Amino acid sequence: MTPIIGLIANIENDLKLSMLSAYGEAIEKSGGLPIVLTYIEDEGAIDAFIDTCHGFLFTGGADIEPQYYGEEKKITCGATQPFRDKLEFNVFKKAYESDKPILAICRGAQLVNVALGGTLYQDIPTEYETDILHLQTEDKLTPSHPILVERDTPLFHLVSKEIMTGNSFHHQAIKTLADGLKVMAKSHDGMIEAVYAPNKKYFRAYQWHPERLYSFDDNRALFDDFINTCKTGE
Ligand code: MN
């Protein structure tokens, strides 16, 4: 059985969609079928999307509108995509309630944290003291800062190592962690790099981009693990 994985793309103000191909390629290589939802508002249609998919991948993209975590938008916050925010928070809520497997990457990790009541740094360079360039200057296929994996977490059980190498393309990050989420990994400056939801069957979020490091280190395992869970439902 090939599990169907639902994704939300970037959605411009004219409702034009775009998505980097690496997310779909990683899902395909690990044995899943990626399908992308266009902008819709009908609740019944969104419910049908939730029913159709065996799992959901919340991908990278633009900054989340800070009103979703109760803040004024600072001048350092990047461009936002209101239609994507609206659709994606709606889909996430229903996906979360369905208890189907959820994987979230970069903006996706920030989105799930905000959706569950957490907050974000709107701009790391001006709000967080660090010697790490979280918006790395190397290309996306090049690993940059280490990921320190915490013991006794699903990520540690999966990769059996305390240090992984990630790439890093974010100027925002989780500030206050939502209730219901737990840290799986940090960078050495204390920034949260991976979280999971212990009360859910399968809910993992990574701040780096494993889809771009698919053949590097243990990053492929993050997708294989997700797709296998979507396949078996457990
Ligand atoms: Mn980082």
C-alpha cells in the first residue's frame, strides 16, 4: 500500500501555488504519494482531504502572521502568506484531531507550535544571542550546525546518536513551546531544533531540512519512519 501524504504549498496573494520539489521527492523515495492541496475554504472539502490522506507533511515557507500567536508584527518579521496561514491552520487542526501521522519541517515546526498555543521569535538575529548562523549562507544541500539529540526521545530511539548534522534555513524559531509538545533536539545555543507530541501516535517536527539532506547521515530515516507509520497506521 502506498500511503497518501497531504501537503500545503506556498500560496501567493493571487492564490498561485509553489513548492520545492525536494519534499515530494523524499516522500516518493520513502514509498509515499505526495498530494498538494490547492486553496479551498469549504469545510466539507477540507474534511474530505483529511479523510483521503494517511499522513500530513507541513513544509517550509514564509513567516507565520504573528497575530496567530498574539503579537504585533515587527519590522524584522518577513513577508507572510495570509491564504496559506488560513488554510494550513485549518488543515492542521483537523489533522491533529484525526490523530493521523504528522511530520513538520521548518515553518511547519513553527506552525504546529503556534497552532497548539506556543510563540515564535519573529527574527533570531535581533531577538536571540547566538554564535550560530541559523540562516546559513551555504546551499541547502550542505550541512551546517550540529543537532544535539536528547536521550529518551523518539528521535534518539530512531537514530541512536546524540549528535546529528542539520542544515539551517530559518530566521524564526520556537520561543515558547506549546503545551503538549516536548523537545527532542536543540542546537548548542539552546535553540529548539526538534519536537514531538507524546500524547499523539506520531507527531514529529524538525527545524532543519531533512528532505534536502535525504542521502546524508540519518536524515532519510526520518522520512522512512514517517512513511512506514502512515503505511501501517501505528
Ligand atoms: Mn538551526
